[in-house]
Amino acid sequence: MLPLTDDTLWAILRDEIDDATVNQLVWHCLGYRHDATTDRWDNTLVAEEWRIDYPTPPNFIDSRPATVKLTRSIPKEHKQLLKQELGFAGYTVDELVPRKTRRATIVNWLLSYRQSRFPNP
């Protein structure tokens, strides 16, 4: 799994990390674990509100509903972490495509996840 560093998060925003790896990072943070022996997903570590809607991990790049759920799960106090922590000003108008905006949502969620587990002193 990739480390949740600013470099990793910027690489996601810049589309330098492939979609599958980005999804795997979010899945891991949500608690999904893949058992290679059985080729099945274990969701016992996944919060109930995710496990009910997504017993197997969703593709956040392709699924608008999954990304909306991700957005809604970000606490209000963490909604601006893209700007506050990374200084991300957003994409230019010609870059505003669903795939990139979903990547920005993912990064904001990952920042919120990181902040909630490893708060700044």
C-alpha cells in the first residue's frame, strides 16, 4: 500500500498513479481486505454504513454514487483540507472532467482519513 504522504496525494491529483492503485488505497483505508487464497473480499473491518451499500469495494473513479458517499462521509471540519493542507486551488475549467474531480474527492477523503488518525500536534 502507498504511504499517505503529501507526495502520494499530489501524485493522485496529477494522475500519476493509476486508477486501480488509487482505488486499492481507499479500499484499504475503508477496511476492505482481499484474500488472495480464496479470491474474495473480507469486509469485516469495514464500517457498517459502507458494508451494507458496498459489500465488495466500489470503483470510486467510475462510480458517481460511491464517490458521493465518500464526499458525504468527510466531516464538515475536513471539507477544505485540499486547500488547507495541500494548497490545491482546483483544476482549470478544461480539466473539469468526472475522473479528475473524483480523484480530488478521493484525495480530500484521504486527507480527512489521515487527519482523523494522525492529527497534527
